[in-house]
Amino acid sequence: MQAEMRLDKATIAYAALVALFTGSLVSSNYLASKLFSAEIFGVTVSAPAAVLAYAMTFLFTDIISEIYGKKASGVAVLIGFATQLLILGYNAFALKLPHAPFSPASPEAYRSVVGGSAQIILASLTAYIISQTHDVWAFHFWKEKTHGKWLWLRNNASTMVSQFIDTVIFISLAFNIIPSLLGGQALPWNVIGSIILGQYIVKWLIALGDTPLVYLGSYLVSNYIGLKTIQSTGIYGGEEKTTPTTL
């Protein structure tokens, strides 16, 4: 018999971070069905309740990028994309099942939460893969430019721009471009701009506030697994420098 494979601390920590990443990502798909309005700096903004959960995905990919390198964070993004496709398949199957009369949720209520329209799904997946790929690239671009210094800079520079890309692509595709191409009802561009601004203000504030969490998460993980081991051996396809990160 083959000996059971042993999991080292680096593998366990990576698996945990990817699980937190995909958990936040999947949660955001369901939380998006609720919208909220709030006044921020005298401006009334509206955003989906998923804004926090989705913003946290950038936090986890930044920690993965910092500890494990560009390739490992890219793998996490692809796992997240595959997970979303899998969830869509599960949802489609569940929606096709006959509805029991004693089910606590009506077919309409259930469909409104997990169904989603084709244009929303397509816009969401497109925005996700582009913005998350940019986030990974930008994080390592700034890490290289600063020679591993100033984690706060690469965290904010990558996340804030990536959040803006995600918001612009999703809102534009879901509520104007795709409906226009399919002959549906498209929102005018001035309304699209207002929605983008409102959502980005919320995402920008969350991105600004997650910097201490990136420091904390990177510190806890690196101390748990031993950062010098990752850097010197290059596991997970890491291309990290042996120079320690400067806060």
C-alpha cells in the first residue's frame, strides 16, 4: 500500500486561503440579490449586499500573492472561476427539479435568489476574470517596482484599480451593452455612470480599510509556514525574491 501523503503547513495554509477566497466569491453571488442604499460623504449610494463579500476576495488573493507568489494566486483565480461555473450548473439542476408543495420557499422566491439572468451571469464572469487577473498582475508589478517594500502600496494600488475595472465592466455589460445587443431594455449611460460611481465609492472605502487585514493575514500565514522556506525553495511556482518584505 502507498503511504498516505502528508500535508505540510504551507499546503494547509494555501488550501485555507483558497477556501476563504472561493467561499467569499460564491457568497457574493447570492448576496447580490439584495440592494441597499446609504449616504456617504453626503452622497446617497446604492450597492448590492455582496459588496463586502466580493471585496474580501481581493484581500485573500493579495495575501496569497504576498506569501506564495504570482502563479499560486493565478491558480486561485482560476479555481474561483471554475467554482462559479460549477455553482451555475448546480443551480440550473436545482431549478429544473419539480417543486414540492410544502417547500418553505416558493418557486418564484427561490428563482429570484439563485436563478439569475443570462446577462447578469455573463457580465459577472467577464468582470471577475478580467479584474482578478489584473489584481494579481498589478500586485506583483508594484512589488517588483518597490523591491518588496511597502505592502500597503501594492495592496491598495492593485485592489482599488481592480475594483474599478470590475465595477465598470459589470455594470456596463449587465445593464447597457448586453441588453442593447440582445434587443432588451438598456439603461442610459448617465444612469450607468451614477451606479458605477455609487458602487465604487463603497468598494474604495472597503479596499482602503482592508490594508491592516492584509498585513495581519500575511504576518500570521508567514509565521505559521515559515516565509523563508517558500522564498528559498520556490514551491507553488513561486518567483518570490529572497529579500524579506518591508512594511
